Amino acid sequence: MKLLELLGKLGRTGRARAARRRYGRAVSVFAASKGATDPFDAILRRAGAVFASHHGRSVAVNYGSAAGELAVCVSAVGLVDRSELTKLVLEAPPAQLSHLVARLAGSTVALGGTLQAGGAWWCGSAANRIVVLCEPSVGERLLDRLRTQALHHVTLNVHDRSDDLTAIGLIGCATPKVLRALGTYGDSGDARWVLPFTTGTVHGVELEWLLECDRRALALVPREDAGTVWRALEDAGRRFGISCVGHEAATRYMLVERGGRAAALKA
């Protein structure tokens, strides 16, 4: 709690800096990559993103002040590009797919359900379709295992969608407010009535949501529509204090969040 209180005090100046950074003149430094001319990357650079290479992918590590961005997550909500995540799609007959997931992840996944195992999120997109999200280091090993399985099961299809799908994250205490404003929770506005892996529409773009917890959510979006969804999330979250945050702040916030939960469990 002391750490969270300290971060809360940082929030006043951090949010002010973040606001100036978003609406002021932005200058960014970025690592050259095959995605350097990507329209979505251009949007992030205009917002002030500082890019670096992460497992061979260009990542927005911060927008000028990782500490200020962390404070935004603690006191409001951050908007973060998680395009670096590995995104795999598994397709097979339902019985075979259920058996495969049970072997690799230790349990089955129902339609609309999720399972966090082995450093990956296993998400039930359809009866015959599972979406897997994980860090690139985990994804490389998992993809090798899945391709080996596919050699022995002709009805199993493994697709690496890491390049053509973008993951856009909401992170922080005001995440539910933004999701409610977007209509993600349906007419009731109650998160308890929504499956953890669900479909939705943002500004006319169909997407899938991974609702990790009450403070984190990921939208899976076709790469060509990422800019449209990013701006729509900014618009929906503006009244809740949303601001762009980089990979550094998002990672630190998740560590703080896990530490707080561990402390609560010990208490």
C-alpha cells in the first residue's frame, strides 16, 4: 500500500506531463524496423513515442516519462500498444482442440472462457478456435510445439497472426469505466455478465476483447484498423484521464499490481 500511495502522489505531476505530451508538440526517437512506415506506428510517433527493439519487434517503450506514465496507470487509465505480443490462432475439430489444449495448458477452455497457463493466455474464440496470447519469448517455444503437433494431426491448423493483428491495451484503475463507456459490458453495464473473452465493436471495427482483470483489458484488432480503434479508445477514455503509456510503465504497473495482491493474500 505504501508503494501505491507514493505512486499516487507522483500522479499529479505525472498526469500533467502526460497531458502536455499528448497535446503538445511531439518529437520521437525510434528504432528502424520493417514496421517503421506503418500507419499505426506513425500515430504513436506523433504522440511522442520512443521506440526500441524488443525480441525483434519495434515497441513504444515510453512517451517521455515512464514514471509519469506509471502514475497515470495507478490513478487513471493508460492506453498501451502491445503489438509485440505473439498472437496464435489454433483451429481444429472441437474434441481434438480440447484434448490438445488440455495437454499443453493443463485444462480445457470453454467458448468465451480463458486460461492463463505456461506464460500464455488461452482464449476460447469459438468451439473450433483458440486464440493464444503471450510474450515473444514464450511464443517461439510454443509455436514450435504446436507445429510439431500439427505434423501428426492433419485437421489441426496453427496460424501465427502476430503481424496482422494488433493488441491494444487498457491498463489502470479506470479501465472498467472506459469499457463501460464503449458498451463492452452490454446494456447492463455490469462486468459480471460478460465473458472474459468476448467480441465487440469500436467505431465500426469488429474486434475481440481479452478482459484479463478489472484493471487490464486487451483488444485484438486487424492491423489496418488499429489507428481507428486507438483514436476511439482515446476519445472514450478522455473524461477518465486516459493517456498514452509505454511498455516500461505497463510492465512496472503489472509488477506493482501483483505485489499488491501478494501482500493482500499474506494479510
